[in-house]
Amino acid sequence: MHVVQANGAEIPAVGLGTWLSPGEACRGAVAAALECGYRHIDTAQLYGNEAWVGAALADSAVARDEVFLTTKVRRDLLRPDQVAASVEGSLQRLGTHIDLLLIHWPSRSIPVADTLGAMQRFVERGDVSHLGVSNFTAAQVREAAIHAKLVCNQVEYHPYLAQRAVKAACDGLGMALVAYSPLAHGHLLREPVLDEIGRAHGRSAAQVALAWLIGQPGVAAIPKSTNPGRIRQNLDVDFALTGEERARIDALARGLRTCAPPFSPDWDPS
Ligand SMILES: NC(=O)c1ccc[n+]([C@@H]2O[C@H](COP(=O)([O-])OP(=O)(O)OC[C@H]3O[C@@H](n4cnc5c(N)ncnc54)[C@H](OP(=O)(O)O)[C@@H]3O)[C@@H](O)[C@H]2O)c1
């Protein structure tokens, strides 16, 4: 699996998502993923499974420094004092250092410089390697990048959601775009165009969606599964699509957001 280079970070192009992957199911998924070759795991304070991710990492035969581990600071804990306490909690639950620490959602009230300043202290202390953001619009990511060296914006991205503005902003700042819900939270699994292209490559619709994503410079993807067979399948996606196939997939864009809670920012048109 190739890595995405972004402002000093090397992010494996496919990582394991763990949202809605609780307890033992999460531990089993992370263990299966590490065993079959994943070297990138995505969690968050909000998911309530950091301890299970940490346990799987600790039990694995894979050396910790070979794995790229991301977690995210909750949106209701973005004041500097809250960041300090909550990241201490993440470090304790994970039982290991954090490779990439993200702001999970932008705040409407707390200046991003203040939050990033508090996160930066953990970088200086050596407990966190890189900082980034998630669910930031193009304008928000440009503003945030003034205040810290950021390596990614993690946003929803898949063939049904083009994300042109955010992608252009990340490219301009040397940041990766980490695609969450890369299978549109399951909506893409029965897409006939992906299915047809998949048949030509002996792959599934899910694998075609992931190949389309990670075939783009600067893009990584974090599909979630708790099924060992599908976990393995989602890593076997470093294959080339033809220009014509890519164009057919590009044409599927329809502005579908599967993750748009009421506190979302005013999204860029997509
Ligand atoms: N930053 C944020 O605000 C944010 C928001 C949403 C998500 N995320 C991250 O992104 C990750 C992925 O997003 P997601 O969980 O929304 O959805 P997703 O990865 O787009 O889709 C997951 C769904 O697809 C199924 N699936 C996975 N691989 C498959 C395959 N090869 N064939 C058939 N079905 C397959 C899974 O079921 P099984 O488990 O049964 O295989 C699950 O129902 C999350 O887990 C989380 O880490 C971040």
C-alpha cells in the first residue's frame, strides 16, 4: 500500500475506520486489520472505543512505530483547558502516542488558533506527531493552516460527493484529504457503474470506489468494517482504473452527504 506524503507526515493510503465499531468488535477488527497488512487506524474520542483500539495495538505482533494512529478531539471539548484534559484521556485510553490528532468538527465559538495552540503542546511534549482537522470547509482549513502545521482535513468523500473546493484547498496547502465514509456509509455498495467496472477488474463495487479515491494524489481513505473478509478486501485496492473508468465514476457525483449533523459548518457547494 502506498503512503500519502503531507507536510512531513506519511499517511498509509488505506486505514481502518472504527466509527460504530464498539468494544470487542472494534478490538477484533483492528487485530484483523493489522494482521492482514493495515498500518493506519482511525478512531476518535467520540467513538468510545479508544481503549479497544489501544488494546488491539498492544496485543499485535506489528511494531507500534509501523502503525499510523489517528484520534480526534470532540467538538464539545475545544477550549484549551478541555483539549488538555481530553487529550490526556485519549493518551491514557490508547496507551500509546498519537500519530495524528484532529479537531473533529470546527467550532462556531472557540477560535481555532486557541484549540490548535493547546493541541500543539502535545506535539512539543512528543505525545502527538502531527495535527490536522476534520469537517472543515475550504475557508476554514485555510484559516486553520495559518496557526499550525496541518497534515490533513478528514472529510466525507466518495464518488457521490465531489468535494472540489476542499480538495483544492488541501492541495494548495500541501495537506492530505482523508476520505471518511468512502463507501458513502454503505450507499455505494449497490451502485451499478461501480459494479460493472468491478467486474472488468475482478473486484467489488467497494474496491472500485476505494481505488478511485486512493488513485488521486493526496487522498487517503478509511473504510470501516468489522468483517475480516471485507477488511482484507478493502486493503486490496491499489489497482489502476482507466481514464474512461475514472471519468464514469467522476460523473456519479450528486452531492450526497451521509454525515451532516445540525452543527455542521456551512458546507462548500459540492
Ligand atoms: N471525521 C468524521 O466526522 C467522520 C464521520 C464519519 C466517519 N468517519 C470515519 O470514517 C470511517 C468510515 O466511514 P463509515 O463508517 O461512515 O462508512 P463506510 O466506510 O463508508 O461504510 C461502512 C459500511 O460499509 C460496509 N462495508 C465495508 N466494507 C465493505 C465491503 N468491502 N463490501 C461490502 N460492505 C462493506 C460496512 O459493514 P461491515 O462492517 O458489516 O463490513 C459498513 O456498513 C468511520 O468508521 C470513521 O472512522 C469520520
